[in-house]
Amino acid sequence: MTGLSHPIDRPARWRPRRAALAIAILLSGALLAGCSSRSSAPGSGSDRGGTLVASIRSEPDTFNRYASRSFVTDIISRLTQAKLVRINRVTDQIEPRLADSWTRSDDGRRYTLHLRPGVEFSDGQPFTSADVLFSFQAAYDPRTAGPLGDSMKVDGKPLEVTAPDPSTVVITFPSVFAPGLRLLDNLPILPKHLLAGALAQGTFTQAWGTSTPPAQMAGLGPFVLSSYEPGQRLVFTRNPHFWLKDVSGAPLPLLERLILEIVPDQNAELLRLESGQIDMTTTAVRPEDYRALKRAADQGKVKLLDLGVGLNADSFWINLNRASKRSDPRAAWLQSADFRRAISYAVDRKQFADAVYLGEGVPVYGPVSPGNRTWYWKDTPETPYDPARAKALLARLGLHDRPGSAQLVDAAGRPVQFTLLTFKGNTALERGAEVIRDALAKVGVTVNVVGLDVGGLVQRFTSNDYDAVYFSVYETDTDPALNPDFWFSSGSAHLWNIGEKTPATPWEAQIDELMARQIAAPDLAIRQTLFDQVQRIFDEHLPVLRFVAPRIYVAMSTRVVRATPSVQSPYLLWNPEVLAVTGAGPAR
């Protein structure tokens, strides 16, 4: 599933001791691989207990993951909920969670999952297959209209889910789906006994809002929310009913408490990390913070980790919804593929990397980052920096210099200009938008950059009320089949034309057809070939432009142990049950 990653700033590509780090991450991943009823991360007496403090940079909009795709709500869900299976973010393989084993039918469409026995929700109520059926029902309910429904469909159709008994769930896919149960990593299982009434009344998306008392919620995750102080912090305590054990048989999680401090200002966040007031950030290190954190790491105050080239690059797209631009005289050129290609030629990706990521970002020319080694198209055409070619494409659209000025005008003499929305307060996005603005000014196009808070920004582009957007969009899985909401024309994250009922263009219909075949193909090599064709079409039409993928750095206190960092967000909190701390921490 595709997510909107509004709070994340990313680092530049420096040159650390990558080999040692890679080995450390590989070893930690090997420790986690293959876990079933017990985690492979043992907790010694010195590791167990204590409080870890992490920072987030925005308030939660809800505690209900089914109602929001926000980064903070996703973090809360990872702390308090659990899934039938989970993708290990280090090995990129699925591993058992609430389902401890399964079988597959010969045709590959039907899976029989056996639920882990003796599991209870955090309020002590037993977990059964009825909760699984309820969770699928909630995801697919048309009144919910939340972010999970699309991500749990195959070929636009929901999965068929039955329960022959309280400990067994049978899931039948509408057609062959190559990633199989990997899809289930999208769906946290919620308690039917607490939420069935809200679903029946059509108020499910309002349930578990931020005003809900924590005692009225329950989950299957390692922690429970114990308090929320708006503008300050969320406090989570160990779930006494959590079902996962370490290899010695001791209960997890290792931490007694985990606190999310709300720190909107990135400079304040840096100071708190350096001074030991927080143990880790949930977002990546900003390029401008690297040197300060490197000094702190050399002094033994923090650990600074290089996780490799990021899987996602910030995205630029233009509103291609024809209805919203029908009366706009700019539509003929604003929605043209030649205009988007001119922008790609006009932006110097090296200069972009210098300005936004301090010179060490990796150029990106297609929709997939080279950091995604399995699905990156090796033959992605590279668009050189060529302002002259950009000007030629603009001229082909009937856009010419105003006499005596470098400003382009259309045939009616109107200036060529548009408004670019971005997230106010995210420095990487703000700098990136400025680079785009300045690059286009050099070829005669005026860009008016407007920064909005994340809620206002998302509202504008989901309602097709905008010209262009520059924003962070992250994909929650490396496999494109798990991001259908982005690739399929009817998807809820089909950024450039949200709300399409049917493909608006022949090339989008081609992508739909190729993605449907790619998802059903039984062989990885065939799937890669089909997805290469998708990326080729993307290159021809450029509905989304990406310029640079940064190298991901994360920082944490030296007292944090057993972290298993992943290049995928959330980098350090994807596996919270095994996190531990040693020694005294921030006073609370």
C-alpha cells in the first residue's frame, strides 16, 4: 500500500563505513528470520524493562489505522496492533505472526491459516477467527472508505474470507496473486467485541478518534496506549497479554514503556537527541544535521547508522484530472506530457542533490528508486540536464518568450505559470520545491510555491483542487503488487488523477492490464519483465517525476540495543517488541 510520508526528511549520501554496518544489519536480520511462536531476540535481565523515548513531528489524526494513512497513525498501529503475517523489514520475507502456519491449494488461490492458540487482546478477551472476519469486513465496507480497502484487493476484487472454526481462517484470492500472503502485512487485526457496533452503525471511521479514552481500546500488539497529551506525548506501556516470547521463553516486549514525544520543530528534535532527552527519531536524519550527529557519534553520545539508498524519492506531479481543469485555459499545456518532459530536462539532478541532499543523492529518472534492487528497471532512460531541449518542447506547445522578457507566454499572451503545493516545515520538500521553481524560471516558466500544513495539502490534491504538488509518497512494500492503489487507475493513491472510475487515458489502461498480468504471473522473472514494461510506459508519459533518492541515515542513543534498522520506514520502530535500553534514560 502506498502511504503519504509527510513528516519525513531524508539525508544526503555521505560515505560512512558501509561494510561494517551492512554486516551488523545482516546479522540482526538473521537473528529475526524464521521466528514463529517465539522471537529470536532474547532479553537478558539487564535488557528488560526501562523506558525508550522516540520523537514524532506531528499529532495523530486518529488512533484508527483503518481510517488514516498518516505516518503517525501507522506508528501507533505497529505498537498496539498485530497482523496475521508480517514482512520482516530486514530480510524482506514474510514471517508468522497471529497465524503460526498455513497451507496453500494446488491452484495457488486458497490459503488455510492456522491461528496461534491462546492469544488474547490487551483487555484479556480471546482472539479468534471472528476477529479476522470482522477486520476484513471493516476494510471492505464501502462506508469505511478508508485507506486499507484498496490494498486488500486483487484485480479490484476483495478476498473471500471464511472461518470453519475459531482457530482457522480460509482466504481465497479472486485470481492468482503472486505475492500471496504478503498482502496480509497491510491489515492489522482489530477486536470485534469493541468495534462491531461502530461498523454496524456506519461510524467505524470515527471510532477510536484521538479523544477516545485509552481504556476503551484494545489490541494484539506489544504495547497499549496508556495516555495521550495533545501537543506533548503519547505514552505506551507493555501489553501484559502480548503473546510473543523470546527464545528463552520470557515474555516480550522487553521495554516497560515507550514514549512518543511530539516535537514539530526539527532543530529542537536534534537538540533533544544530542542532549539525551530522546533516544531516537522516527524519521531520517536531515542532511544539515549529519555533521552535528557525526560529532555526537564520535563522542559516544549517539549511534549514527547508514541504511543505504532510500526506496522512495520525493514526488512531483501535475493535476491530470480533466474535469477539474476543463475551464482552465492552461490545460492544453499544463496537462501535456511534453510539458512534464520539459520539466524533467530543466531540472539539473546533480544541482538538486547538491541543494537538497548536500551533494550525495542518487539521481532518479523513473518511478522506482535504484535502491529497490528487485524491481528497478535497469534500462530506465536517463534524462540529461538540457534546458535547450526543455525550451524546444515548450515551444512545440505554443509557448514562446514574451518580447523583451525571458517569461514564456501562450498564444493569447498569458504568462506560463502554475502553483506548486508542498508541505510547509519539511525542509527537504521546501528546498526541493525551490530548486524546481528556480530551474523552471530559467526556461521561462513561473512557479509559485505555496507551503501548506499536511492536512490542507492532502485535502487539496485528493479533491483535485491544485495545479501541481511536490510531496513525500512512500510505498509500504518493495513489491509493486502490494501498491495497487498507486499503479491502478482506480487506486486511492493514483496521485495525478485521484478518483478515476475507469482509465482516463489509453496508457493508464495499458498499465492496468500489465499490472494485472504482473500480479498473476507465477515466475519472478516474468513479473519483472512485465513491470519493466509498466516503467517504460511511465517514462513515456511521466505522470510523476522523481529527481533524487537520498541515502537514509538514522540516529539513536547509545543506550538503545537490539534495534534492527531497515531502509524502509519506520526505520527503527518496525519491530518494537525487541527494542531494549540499558542504563538511565531521559527523566520522565
